[in-house]
Amino acid sequence: MPDSLLFGTEVVLNGLMAGVLYALVALGFVLIYKASGIFNYAQGVMALFAAMTLYGIMVGQVPFSHLINAIFGTHIHHFGWEIPAILAIIVTVVVMVAFAWLVQQYIFRHLVGQEPIILFMATIGLAYFLEGVADLMWGSEIKALDVGLPQGGSFWIEENTQWLGMGNENFYGFFLDQLDLIATVIAAVLVIALVAFSQYTKQGRAMRAVADDHQAALSVGINLNFIWVLVWSVAGFVALVAGIVWGSKSGVQFSLSLIALKALPVLMLGGFTSIPGAIVGGLIIGVGEKLFEFALGPALGGATENWFAYVLALVFLVFRPQGLFGEKIIERV
Amino acid sequence: MKKTLSTLALGVAMAAGPAMADLVFPSLSYRTGPYAAGGIPFADGYADYFTLLNERDGGIGGVMTRLVECETGYNTEKGVECYESTKGEGALVYQPLSTGITYQLIPKVTADDIPMHTMGYGRTSAANGDVFSHVFNYPGNYWNGASGVVNYLLEANNGDINGKKISLVYHNSAYGKEPIRTLEELAKKHGFELSLLPVDHPGQEQKSQWLQIRRDRPDYVVMWGWGVMNQVAIQEAANIRFNMENFIGVWWSGAEHDVLSAGDKANGYKAVTFHNVGRDFPVFEDIQKYVVDTGKAAGAGDQIGNVLYNRGMYAAMLAAEAVKTAQEIHGTADITPAMMRDGMEALEITEEKMAGLGMPNFGPSFTVTCENHGGPGLVGVTQWDASSKTWSLISDFKPTDTEVIGALIAEDSGAFAAENNIESNCK
């Protein structure tokens, strides 16, 4: 096989994996938008907050220790114990549920019926507030998150794909990061679980009813507040998953909140209201940007991925404003 | 009448300007945002050294120091706002810790007659003091860093890197692009093949770049990164099993937090430096005793000895020594920013002086002159030991290629002088 075909295939495979990682972030946006019409600008910061909380719980860090020490002149930083990752994840989920309740109770309950732009602005405020709280609570240093996910290229895949090169000395077998492979499995399980939840559980059906029509859902006795707390909780859980995967790659640090920028073109392409759309959008963006960089990046000076993802999404927007899987926008006069 | 007198008193107070009771050092820090992990230890080191001088020595020359911290978030616009809002406090010297902010401040500090020190960053050609009267970048600049990397590779290959493939992975910004011209010149001189791999801000996703490195199999990878880009690059290098011994970064890609995330796989990674690492220096005992133990540390006191803490502390020490020089030159303890500039231009750092400050062999000896604001550009190499989680200096501070760098500085600063009608500062 020629070099370009082999390497192109490797780029496509890695693009698919990257797309899954983008989709993990986009899923959180979709869940909240679908159920409440809110474009949650804070989704990236939620991933950061969840990952920081998980790390803090795992290593037994005292929350707000810098603040406590500054006020009381103490020198406490750690409880002196460590918690296994799985238990810490459960505790973090509880924290994210509490966060969802607080958000609903103190922000969005008071904004019911407001214009979408007002709700969007509220999420901007929430993002900056949450970032500040995360800083105060857990500190700004980079945290090396290790929940036991394997990292590095898979030897097995490399060795078992080397024959495709048919003696080509430049080909060493396909490179696929084990963490990306695990993330793909996690994303698949997450999507199946979310679809099953929304299709086959009472609460899931209530969520879908609220998403379709708030007033009608209210009229049949669905508790809107509860459903919105539930939706924010699920989005918080998705943020935790995204935070774990991205945090394992680079350490948990404040730039993690910027992964939301990677989700935007995915949403533009896949649609804001479709869970499968987030996945397919992620895959298209992932493959598209990687292939473009591989084929034309060197001629254009490189670093094309960030802007090309948006160009790709814009092209789709021109032909299909609601995204690939979004609900068609119908304005009745 | 009472109101008139009050207004008059306020007017007199404002006209009198800032009180000269303190030596004011603005700290344009970034403790928040995506680059906070690097900004915090530097800011802590910078602050703690001035606190040490106040607590241990009663200030500098009998005048207390005062730190005015302003959060930039590593954002150029915020950095300029910080400059404008703090310069009226009697700021003696600015150290913006950002190449973007530095470029914006160059004309401002020159017009306002306030010196700026950009140690190991900023506009490299500012080393030409004849053109950049108020900007100093001693003891080393980016091009020294690039040359230091190449010199190290020359040493590792018995002086011959002809035909070697070297990839530069760089932050796609003004900062990251700084070494390209120098490396291109050095590639011509030494015959190595240079390939450029830009990484967009913030650098969280670098799969394409590292797949290309895996395909190209360069002999060495050089990194010019900052923030999360560093951690991701080192992790990706480990993922493709690139030999860490052949991976070397600039000094902004060589701190503890850059390598810790990758764990044991980061072992052997190297970075160039213009100052020493670790906490085995007497000055840190004093900082512990007078600053940390008394609860006056800027942070939690747990950063002492870390690479970027040391750098912040070193920057503060150089500023303090320039103050002493200025006080000697002008015969007054209450110096102005203009006097501070004179002190910086006449600064002499010797090993004897460093040892006296509790920092033996912490950095190179050098002398600043009117023509040379960049110092000697001596560069050392550090290496990460993942088992002990420490950086170690594995070479002496050695000279860089002044022939190549000098010509580039002359060319760039000459163009700047022509564009801005700048006359010689050193006539």
C-alpha cells in the first residue's frame, strides 16, 4: 500500500477517536439544550469543576483550604487519607447532583419564561462563577489525574497492523492511543445508556415530554423543577466523564474549560437537540480536521485544525441551519 | 468654607503625586485562567523575595519595597490595563511575563521613562540597548535559548548534526514563533533539517502533530510551548514512545508541572535554562524563616525550589540588585524609574555577589551595558528525573552562537529603529 493511503487511514482512525472526545463534551450541551432550551456556556467549566472535585476527593484534599488557612492562620491542606477512584467518582456524582440542584434552585427557577438570550447570559455568569469557586475550592495547580485508564499507543494494534505496509519500511503499524479507545467505549456506553434512559424509564420519558412542550408536560403533572434538576445532573455526569478523559490526557487544569470550544463546531454540525447528532457531528469534525491538516496543513503553515472545524461547521450551517440531526425550525405566522 | 478647604487639601495631595516612601514593584501576574499553573509560582517567587528583603534587611538601602500585583490572566489587553493602572504608583520596573504584553508595552515604557525587564521572553532584539533604551532582557533571550538547544545537540553528536532531522513543536503565537528565524539560520550553518509543527492555543489537542512526528521520525524534537501545550506534548511524545532523551524544550517548557502529568514516561526529558534549579541554596532557608514561617508568603509556601518559583525569585533579585546600583549611582535611596533604568544599565552580577546573596552558582555572571541589554546569553541544560521528581542542571552555563544571534539582533533592531525614527541611545 502506498504511504499516503496508509498514513491517511491512520489519520482517519485517529480523527474518529478525537471526534469521540469532542462528542463527549458536546453531549452535555445537547442534554440541557434539548430539555430546557438553554445553551449552557458553562458546560466546559462543569467538566473542569467535576474533574477537579474528583481529584480533590481522591487525594483527600481539604476544599477551600487556602481560604481557610488565610482566614484562620491554619496550615491544613489534606485530610490524610486517599479514596479509590471508583468511590471518588460516586462522591463526585453526588456533588454534581447537588450542583444541579443549586443551579436550578437559585438561578434558573427564577428565570423561567425569560428570553433564551437571558438564559444564555446567565450561563456565562455561571461559568465564571464556577471557575472562581473551583479555583478557591481546589487551587490552581495542575493535578495529575490517574483513575487507572491506560495511556499510550497500543502495541497490539501496532504489531498486528504492520503487515498492511507489505514491507514498507516507513510504516510501523497503526497508532491508536489506548485512552482514545477506552474513551470510545465509554462514549458508546454513555450514548446507549442515555438513549435507554430517555426511552424506557418514567423519568426519561418525562424528560422528553418536557423537551417537547413545557406547558403540556406541566399540565399532565410532570414536575418541571425536578426534571430540570435531573437534566443538569445528567449533564454534570457527562461533564465528569469528559473531565476524566480529557484530564487524564493533560492533567486537570484550567485550560480544560476551553474544551467547550471544541464542542461548538460539533453542535453546529450535529444539531443542538440530537444525541446521535453530537456523536456523528463529533466524528465528522474529528476526521475532517485531521484529514485537512494531514493533506493541506503543511502547505498552509500548519495549525489548521481549530479554524477548519468551524469552517466545516459553517458549510453545513449554510445548507442545513438546524444541523444534521437538529429539529427543523418552523416559524408559524 | 469647610468644603473648599477639603477640596484644596485633596488637590494639593493629588498634585504632590505618589509618595516616594516605598520602592514600588508592579507584578503583572496571572493566577487565573489557562496559564495560571505557570503564572502562580513565578508570581510567588517574585513576591516572596521582596518580602524577604523587607523582613530581613528592612528593604533595599533602608527603603521598604512594595509589591503591586495586578492580574493579567496572560491576556495582552488586560496586561496593558494593568500597566496603565499601576504606573502612577511610582512603578520602578515592569516584568509582564508575557511576550504579547511586552510588545504592547515597549513604546509605552519608553515614552513614560519606566524600564521593563523581560527575562528570557519578549522581543529578543531588545537586547540592543542602543535602540531599545528602556527594555532589558538579560541574562538570556529566546535566541540564546534556541542556540543553546542546538549547541547541546552538537555536543551530544560530537559537534556534527549535519543531516539530522529536528522538529520544532511550537505554540502558534508571537512567543512560539520567536526561535524560528534563529533555528533556520542555525540549520543552514550546521546542516540539520528543520521541520516546523505549530500548535494552536491552548494546545489541548496535538494528535496531528505527533502523528506526523511518528511518521517523520525526527532525531530530535524541540519544544517552544507554554501552558497545557507542554503537558500534552510530553504526554503525546510518551504515547508514541518518542525517546525522551531526544526531546528538549525551551525554559518555558521545563517546569515540574509540565512533566508530572506524564508520570514515569517523562523521565529524561530536557529543557534549557538560564538559572539553576532546586532548593539547595541558602536564600531559600531565609525565605522559609522570614517569609513562609511568619505567614507572609505570597502562596502556600510549597513552591520553593520549583523551577518557575526560582525564576520569579531570580527576577526579583536582579531587580533588587539594579535598585542598589541605581542608589549608588545617584546617591539616593529614594530612586525614580529613570534612575532605576540607569541602575539596570550599569548592573553587574558576579559569582561573589550571588554567593553573598545566598545564591551561589544560581545564574551566570554578567555585566549590562548601554549597548548590550541582553547580557551574555549563557545557557545551561536541565533534565527531569521522574523517580525523584526533580530537575537537575546537567551542564554548565555555556555561551551561545553570538555570531548568528548578534547579526539577527542587529537586523531586527535596526529595522525597528528605522520604522520608529529612533536615534542612538548610547551616543
